[in-house]
Amino acid sequence: MSVNTVIGGFGDALRRHGRLIRGLQWAVVVAYGLLLVAPALLPLPDSQARIFDNLTLLAQFIFWGLWWPFVLLSVVLFGRLWCGVLCPEGALSEWISWRGLGRGTPRWIRWGGWPTLAFILTTVYGQLISVYDYAQAALLILGGSTVAAMLVGFLYGRGKRVWCRYLCPVSGVFALLARLAPLHYKVDEQRWLDNPPPRQPPPNCAPLLDIRRMQGGADCHACGRCSGQRDAVRLSVRSVNDDVLIVGVRHAGHWDSRLLLFGVIGLAMGAFQWTVSPWFIALKQATASWLVERDIYWPLQADAPWWLLTHYPQANDLFNWLDGLMILTYLSASALLLGGGLWLLLRAAAYVAGRNGNVFEHLALSLIPLGACGLFLGLSATTVKLLRYEGLALAWVQPTRAALLAGAIAWSLWLGWQVLSRHAARGLNRLAAFTCLLLASAWVGYGWWLQFWGWS
């Protein structure tokens, strides 16, 4: 029995056992609701509390230490299976859309920039209110996103996931990472058109995809509902490079490159970095001194509400207005300097490569492994921090980080070299363009080196 036969059988099982999957989704919804709401109603844990004797710390560890880093890892390994089978927001949005108004999706919702904008706003706001550290902040952001998903589901679509397709803050990130997955639903368009018997009823594609023309796995939620449809759709194994190298030639958009360069790499690094950055501290101290010398004291007041800036006096954790301004400044600088530097280097690479077709957008996709690795390293830093609070030494962490980062850089460079060849870059032009990619990878690698080694 071949690997594709076994994998295809798993896809068919997802379709056959839809009721079981819906039950699993509701179990995740209940667990998600309890872990999100209950800690927000409890007092803050004291300094002696530990993960396994305090519900608030346990929920923090599950959400930020396990849930999010390993959801991202699952997307790289299995495609968007999380979205189609386990995501509580998606399940609630689809459930309520069966009972809602069923309106058509307006054009403004279908604007391609919403996932990028939503990711940026959510990331920045989360840093201002310390979403990784406090249950109330997590409830506001994650719970607010869930309520918004249900509201959109109630208004638009009938049994669809309009929120997931167009508005979800992590939809664009998942679409990028899913390009690396070795599993995808392969569609034979000609066989679909032939429509051989037995003729199954049309599946409900909740994320509103044109299944017949689907290529790659970026937008597919891997729910299995279309598996076996017209004997033309099959869950299959593919090379982890196919979606970037083959599908990316035709389906690399400018919003993908913007989200990857300025959001997933630039902004995210700043969000993970500012709490340990000596540059941030120096900038804040210099600005505070400048204000005091001029008798300007109101920015040093810590009187903002917790839902605007972190404000937890009982934990001696209060952000003043200057803190908020410095966080915004640091995150903006990270996004613009790092993302802008990558944009310029890739533009230079595309120029010397001959500017054949969409070479810039296609080259940007070659940095997905580096972007995915950065997100995992940044989120798993919370995992490591929480486990070290429990007394674990974790001596293997630094070598593992170095190996992951080196592997991601090598993967991205290999993809970039192959992309250049597919756009007919030859000789010195190809080498010059590849040099730009080397500098881009070194630029990102240096940022992570600072966080985990240079500043430690």
C-alpha cells in the first residue's frame, strides 16, 4: 500500500466522519471558553504560584506556551488542518452562519489587505496590553476576535466561514506557512469536469474556495469535506517546496509579500524583541530625560486603563504613556527597517535577475521558512520562560534554536536559488541576485542572534 493511498484514506475518513469532527470542534470550543474566561475572573497569581496549582498560569501556559507555537508548527506540517478541524473561532462562525441573515459577502470585506492589517493591529495592541502575561488581556483580544467572527458569520454567508477567509488576523499567516506543508488536497481539474460516477453531492466548502481550480494549500482549510469528490480530489503527499516553486509562479500576490516582509518578519521580531532590547531601554531613558528637563511630566503618568495600556498595580506592572509611545516606536521601526530592508534587497535581486514576470513576489515567498522559524522561535520563547519559572534548566534550548535558525536560512536560500532559475536568471545576474538574498537572510538572522545570544 502506497503512502498516498494511506494519506488519501485519511482525507476520506475526515469526510465520512463529519459528525465526529463537529463533536471534537465543540469540545475544543468548551475548553477554549473555560481557559479564556475563567482565569480572567480570578485574582492575579502570587509570586509563589506554579503552573500546575494555579488555573491562571496553566491557561497562560496552554495558550502561549503550547497552543500558539504548536498550532503554527502544525500548519507547516499538515497544512491548515487546525483551521478546518479544530479552530473554535471557525467552528462558531460557521455554526452561527447557518442561523444568521445569510447576506452576500460585500466587496469591502473581500479586500485582500484585511489579513495583513488585522495581523498588524492585533500584534501591536497585544504588546500594549501585555497579552502574553495577563488573562484579562487575552480575553479581550482572543475573545473579541471570537465575537467578531460570530458577528460576521451571523451577517454574511450561509454555513460559510467568511471571517476565516477574509478577516481573520492569522489567516494570511497560516496561508503563507501552509505553502510549506508536505500534505495538500490535490485536484485533477479534468477529472472533475468529466464527473465520473458515483456522483456525490457537492461539498460545503466553508472557506468559499473554487475547489475545481484549487492549486496549492494556502487557502484550503484541509477539512476533508471535498475528499474524493468526483474522484478528482485527494489528500496527497508533495514536496515541501512545490507550493513555493511551482504554484508560487502564478499565485504570488503583493499582499503575500507585504505581510511576510513587514508583518511576519519585521513587526513580529520587534514584538518578541522589545522586552529584552537594550536599544529600547536606552531610547526610553533618553526620551524620559528630555521630557523631565523640559518639565513635561504627563507622559510619565501610569494612569491609562488596563485595556489601553498594561495597568496591574497589584503585580507592580504599569505602563505609562511614554512606555506606550516607545513600544509603538520600536515596533514601527522594526517593521519599517527590517521589512523595508528586505523589500529593497528583494527589489534589487528582482532587478538584476531581469524582472521576468512576478519575480519580486516569487522571491519573497522563498523567505517563508525564515519567517515561519522566527514566529516559532519567538512564541516558543514564552514556553521556555514559563518552564524555567518552574525550575527546569533546558540546556538544550540554545543549540536547538541555532539549528532551527540555520536550517531555515539554508532552506530559504535554496528556495531563492531555485526561484531565480525559474525566472531564467543566469550567470553573473543570478549570482548578484543571490547575493541580495544572502544579505536578506543575514539581516534576519542577525536580528534573532541579537535576541537569543547577543543581548543575553
